[in-house]
Amino acid sequence: MSRKLQLLLFLCGLGVFGYLVARIGPGTLVADAVRTGWMFVPILLLYGVVYVANGWAWWLIMADEPSRPPFWRACGITVASFSLNFLTPMVNVGGEPFKIAAVAPWLGVRRAAGSVVLYQMLHTFGMLLSFLTAVVLGAVFLPSTPALLAALGVTFAVLLALTLLLLTGHRRGLLEQALNLLHRVPLLDRVARRLEPKRATLALMDEQITDFFHRDPRRFVAALTLEYVSRCVFMAEYLLIALSVGLHIGYFRAYVIGGLTQLVQNVVFFVPFEVGSKEGTLYLLFQLLGLDPALGVYTAIVSRVRDLVWIGAGIGLVWLAGRRPAAERAAVP
């Protein structure tokens, strides 16, 4: 995607955001912020719980390694990597190379890369399960119009297919098969030829992925459960924001709002910083649920403030990455 198109999408999103703020009125948003007050604290702490669950899942993945970073170091690296991903909005991959470099002093580069790829697959698995939950709840709580139910049905089918594909990847490996597929796709065969020298590495990473699934299924389920639970905890953010302005929406409707908003954000990932798309989606979902749509835009603003705080914390944690006593580093091949 060209820089000009990126800039155009960003400006369009900024225009949508500005239109919605103008329509609602800055005064209304400021008044809601005053009403939220101290509730910003539990909203921020809630996302800390999410990061701990994410870091714990990754830490479980590394349990078979001869050495691994301490639990809280893994959590800190997780926060920092998500922050870097947010700062590279078009590709959302800045955090993965950082995670590999950060744990390489414990695992070595190849095993570190395998753990990060495996975690990313598990993270996506948990995300898909969360989306499926949101779609099912959406069919219950959103208006039962034929068009909306049809859209939810198609979305559910696509998400289920992706979930089964990812499960197959955990059971049988996916990376080497993906390389074989690239060789057969026109225009992408050039990418495949560049990756071909890495086939042996991809095969070893596939082995690491399938070993994790088959050697200790209970640990796999535990890590996946942590990822799914982290999503369930995150959905409570929307409940807290609504409660802060005196609106009782219930947890399941909050899940519909949070899950479907994240689904849309992942579909339109090419919009820098989700500007406009996040606000517009929340505005529409609040309206469909019979709630004040102005609160949807306010919810987006609160979540962006939360993002900024945690991004700052994550960047501050970058300096901890890879710091390890020299005696321990010497033991890693």
C-alpha cells in the first residue's frame, strides 16, 4: 500500500472522527469525561490484567525450553511488544521482531522465533474464538433484521473456517505448507523463492508448533484459555465506561460492542491508528443496541486514552528487554 493511500485513509478517518465529535458536541464529551473521573483507574488496571494473561500464555509456551525469562519479564516484554505494534499501525508487526530479540538471550534466536510465531498463532486462535462469541451474542442482542442476521451468519461461517484452519496448523504445522502454497500462487511465487532458503528453519518451527500441541495438550489448552479469558476481561472495559456515565448495559451487550468493534478493526487494519473506523463502528453499534450513539464515540475516546497510557508504559519497559546476567547468557547456544 502506497504512502499516499495510507495518508488518504488516515485523513478520511480523521474526517469521520471530526464529524462525529462535531455532531455530538465537544461539551457533551467533556461532561462525560468529568463524570467518568476516578473510573479511569480501574479501566487502566483492567488492561493490565489482559497483558498479564497474554504474557502468562506466552510464558507457558516457553515452558519446555532449558531456560526462559522470568514470568514478570515475559509480561513486560509482552506490554512493550504490543506498544510497538500500535506504533506500526499499517503492518502491526513491529513487536514480533522485538520479542524475538528480547528472549533470544534465554532461548537462542531460532527457539525465540518459534515461541513468538507459536504465540501469535495462539493469540489469533483466541481472538477468533472471541469473535465467534461476539457474533453469536450479536444474533441475540442486535435487531433481528434479515440483512443483519444474514451478515452475522456469513461472518460466523468465515470465522469458523479460519478457526479450523488454525487448529489444523497447530496439529500438523502450517509454515512449510504456506511456503508450498506461495510457490503455486501467481505473483507470490517471487516471495516464495526468497523464502525458500529458510525452508529448513520453517520446518523446525513447524515441529516446535506441533510438539507444543501434541506433547502437552493440557498446557496448550491452558495457554489458549488464558488468551480467550484475556479477551473476555477486555470486554468488561466497555461495561466500566458505560457505568462511569450512569449507563447499565450488562456484560453480554458490552461483549457484543467490544467483540464486533475489534472484528471490524481487524478487517479494516489498513486504516492508520483505526482513526474514524473505531468511532464509527462504536457509534453504529450503540445505536443498533438502542443506546445513545454519542456514548459510542466517547467510549472510543476513553479507549484511546487507555491505549496512550499503556503505550507509554510499554515503551518505558523496552529497556528491560534481554537484560540477563552474563553467566546465564553464556549457557544459551
